[in-house]
Amino acid sequence: MAVKKSAVSFPWAVLGIIGAAAMLFLLYHQLGLLQAARQERAAEGQTLERTRQHLRQLENTRDHAALLQLQLQALEQAIPTGAGEDELIEYMQRIADNTGSGFIQLTFGERSSKEGYTEMPFTVSFQGRYQGLVDLLGELQYGGRIITIDQLKIGKGQDELPNLRADITCKTYYRNK
């Protein structure tokens, strides 16, 4: 009888071991799937955070659209679409009048075309007192049109000191059409 019990319990023991092995395999497989799901969730979380950050940038740009439009208009005026020699002469005359300097002359140099814009060199001469010439240089530097000052020569003016004469070699720019 003892042999029969042992013979009957052996298949159950084998089935138990097979069942335990199957459970361990399924548990291992489920843990692998869980780890893959966690990695996918982390990747989606990073993608979601990048998308939220991009959305914040777009909202910020939308909120500042009017300001950006004004800045674009100012830049378009700073680099006009044409040479505008007449406007430049009027601009120099206005600067001279605003700073108390005398506008003497403006001569244009040879232009050089670059990619998308053209450099227009010119030399302008002013006469006035020291502070007026300093104010004039500030107006040139921070005025409405982009002007690069290449050279500045200062000498005595026609009426002697305290009047000075300034010969300023500059470049301005305009966009190619």
C-alpha cells in the first residue's frame, strides 16, 4: 500500500513542480512586461513634458505677438527696402537740427551688394560745439536707421574754437528687392 501511495503522489509532485515552474515563468514574463510598460510610461511622460514646454513657448509667443510685430516694423524701417538717399539726407538734416549742429554735406561711396542686403557707404560732415557733436553721434548710433560708423575725424570748425568740424565715414544698409 505504501508503494501505491508513493506511485500516486509522484505524478502529483511532478505536476506541482511543473505548475510552480509555469507560475515562475509567467511571473518572470509579467515582470518583464511591467518593466517595459514603466519604460514606455516614462518615455511618454518625457514626451508630454516636452509638448507642454513647447505649448508654453507658443502661448508666450502668441502673448507677445503685438510686441514682436512692432519690433519687426522697427527693424524693417531700420533696414529699408530701397536706398532712400533723399530720406537719408533728410534724416541727417533732422539729426543736425535736433543736436544743434550744422549739416555741411553728405557724399555717397560705392555700394557693395551682399546676400540679401546692400551696404551703402557715405561720408557726412557736421559743424558745431562738442556737446552737439556728441549728441549727434548718439543719434547716429541709436537712431531709427541702422548706421555703422567706420571713421570719425574731428578738426576745428570754420568759426574757430569752440566750434568743431566732424567728418564721419559711415555705412547704412538696405534690403535687396
